[in-house]
Amino acid sequence: MQTEQEKDEQLWHIAQARASFRKSLFTYVVLNAFLTAIWFFTSGPGSHFWPVWGMLGWGIGLAFQYNHAYHTQGDRSVQEEYEKLKNNQS
């Protein structure tokens, strides 16, 4: 079983990961909007949309960061599996 302090530490790490993701998402949106504006005013529609390469590459990294922040349970999932196995053997 986890102590209250261990649970608080896990929640703190989850909160940090989620706050970091939101900051990264904001930066992603602002910077890519800026790059798209540069493309629009210098090349315009009909030319190669070069900002897409940065959007795709950075977007993949952002997707992994989102997954880590919102869908990874970390050490808690390992402990839950251990408890399940332990209870099934009894």
C-alpha cells in the first residue's frame, strides 16, 4: 500500500506533466500560427505549404507528451497489477 505522501508525490508529478503539456500546446499553436502567417504573406495560397513539416514533427512529440500526461498511470498501474495477481493467488 502507498502512504499518503507517496500518493501526494504521484499527484504532484501528474499535475506537473499536465501543466507542462498545456504550456507546450499553447506554444505549439502560437508558433505555428506565426509560421503560417509568414507563409501566407510571403508565398500565399497555391504555393508549397512548408509550415506543415514543423507541425507534423512537433505534433508527434506533442501527442506523446499528451499521452504521458493524461493516459499514463505510472507506478500506480504496476502496483495495481501486483495487487490483482496477489489477490488471485489467495
